[in-house]
Amino acid sequence: MRVVVIGAGEVGYNIADILSAEGSDVIIIDKNEERLKTVAENLDVQTITGSGSSPHILKAAKLDQSEMIVAVTDSDETNMVACLLASVLSKGAVKIARIRNMELDQHVAIFDKDHLNIDLCINPERESVNNVMDLIEYPGASEIIDFARGRIKLAAFNVNSSCIAVGKQLHEIKEMCKEHDFLIASIIRKEEPIVPSGKAIIEENDYIFVLSESENVRDILKFFGKDVDPVQRVFIMGGGNTALLLSKALEKKGIFVKIIEKRQDKCKILASNLDKTVILHGDGTSQDLLKEENIQDADYFIAVTDDEEANILSALLAKQLGARKTISLINRVDYTHLVPTIGIDGVMNPRHATISEILHFIRKGKVISATPLHDDKAEAVEFIALETSEIINTPLKDLQIPKGTIIGAIIREDKVIIPGGDSVIRPGDQVILVTLHSAIPKVEKILTVKLDYFG
């Protein structure tokens, strides 16, 4: 597959990295020569210096021979014009654009086939807000990923020293929690993925991914010692678009919200757009203000300003003053790994949310979705089993599946199966597997379908 990526920021870089590593022919365009130098030094891609909204530059990138254009610059206008030009220069190319303008987000008709003809428009703030709302529904988890239209969830969380599972083998844990069917699909230990087996032992500070039916998630989180009490009160620091979108979503859930914002003009905008949210003009990093507003009663403190350091510091302060859970908006990848070790409960990462949504879209055939897990070291893949696949009509224990791959769930005729060694996949089954990134080429082979997400 030939892909033109416009924008060499973190999103464009990561998309180019993933696609080129799996064999796609990637051309990345950016006006910033320093960014492109970094790209050229680290990735096996072609780089072109210039504007992604220039017909001359797009022709130089051979857009007419490309199957996809991904426009993810910081300029909505550049992204839209690039996709518009792609409609002229390459009739068959799939067009993906990052659009952050809230007003444009409310007029989706302009992006349809009769107008700009953009196949996928992504609002990073909206995607990250959706992720946070999942966490608020299941407060014991650090990540929640939906499969089978929400019927199955992959919940990820850290294992605390007090967890009943510490020191136990996986088969022992299953016996201890017989009433709910679940499968530990992946274990991250010291930033490295470990393939779970029945004899694998859970250790303190492991980060584990558990697959189960959605209706069982709360009970399973509770079994592992996680807090599952419903969320009633949320504090938000910051008054930008993310805060506005998040507050509207929380209001719909009947959750009481307070927003703390330094800028008076932003406070007025928020007040005019929100019905029940309390708007406070002040500094969310002020200990006195947080105490005065009874931060100790907050179920969540969520810091969403443009200042990542302030987000981290305020979340730590709120946690110290008694907030039940804290989330910080962080775009920098090198900060993400720091967060769990210092006591912040979750990360809101618009860039990662954007990357995930784009990668969901880049697929064909019987692959329903493909989601990167934990810094892209593992992937969760949802697909339809084909007649030609090597994995059908054989007990799972007898399958020659790639090392590092776990079959996590099977949906057959509306029934969810958390499989064991004797389970068999039938043609037409909807299957969810978790695999190491290094095993992806072999996974493609056994599925007998090319995962365009992977290359």
C-alpha cells in the first residue's frame, strides 16, 4: 500500500512508523526541515519538504499513484485542502483528516461525498474525551477498549501489592473467580510484554489486560481489588475545547462538574455553553482553592490545560488532598510512562487517541478493528474467521499459532465464548486475539487475510 502522510508531528510520525515497518510505501510531507530530518534518520520512508496543500508538492509525492492520504498537520485548513486536492489528483485514494475546529465539528455534512469528500474526519479532543468517559464508567481500570459493539471489553490496570492475585498462577486465579468468565490476555512487566500461560505468575506492579463480557467487568475489577464505586463528582482544570466536550458528556450522565479556569474570557464561554457545570475563575494548582472547593469529595480530578507539567503537578496535588482518582492530559510520549509510577491514575492523550482511530480505519476484508496496546508493543485484533483460515475447526490447544498470541474471545450466533484449550473456532465466528507486535506477519498468514492496518 502506498500512503502519503501530511504532517511530521507526533501523529504523522507514528502513523508513518507503523505503516512503513509493515511494508507500506510511505511518503511524508512537512514544511519543517528539522522534523523531516528526524523522520529520515529514524524511519524507512521518503520525505518531501513543502506544504501539504500545494498541488505541486502533492504531484511530487505521486499522490495519483497512492491509495491513501492522511492529513494530520496542526492546521485544519491545510488538512482539508490536501484532501480536496486528493479528490482531484487521485480519484480512488482514501482521505483521512484531523479536524480540531469545534464549529466545523458541528457541521459534519461539509465532509460528505457531495462536498469535501473526506472518508474519515478525526477530532482528537472528542476521541480522548470518549476514552475518559469509558474510564469514568469503570473507575478501577486504566484503559477500556470495546469489542463486538461493546459486548466485550478489554480492561487494563496495574496490580497493587494488596491484590489477591499477587503470587498466584493464572489457572489458580481462574479457580478463585469461577463465577465470572474472563481471560488475562496480556501482561506488561517492567515495560515488556509477557505472554500469559496457565502457569504464569502475577507479580506486584504488573500491568494486565483482562478480556470479559461487559456485564462482568465491574465484578472482575472488584475481584482484583479495584475501586468500582460510581462517579458522582468531577473537577476539571482547564477551560478549552476538551474541558467543554468533557463537561457536556458528564452532564448527560448526571455527574456534578466543577471547572477551574484562569482566563476570564474562557470562563464566560464555558458558562454560556454549559447548563449545570459550576465554573470557577481561579488557578487549579492552588492548594487553597482546591481545599476551599472540597477537592477531597471529588471522585475524579482531570487536568486538561495546554501545559502538561501543570497538568501533572495539579493532579498530584489533588490526589494528595484527597481526590479519589486523577487523570492528566499528556501529549508527550516520554511523560506517559512516568505517570503510573508517580501516582496519577490515568492519561488523556489526544494524539494517541487520534492514532488509534486512524489505525482502526486502515483495514479491509474481514478485519473489524485493530488496536495498539501499551506503547504499541502489543495489538488487539477483532476479525471474522474465514473458511480459508488456518485457525478454524481445530481445538485451540492444537493450533500452531504464533508465539505471543492469545485467542481471547469468540462470538458465535450472538453468544460470547471465553475460550479454553478445547474451544474450536468455526467459519463466520467473530474472534478477538491479542498478539505481540513482532508476531503480526505470522498472524496475517493464519488469518488468510491481509491486515492493511499492519501494512
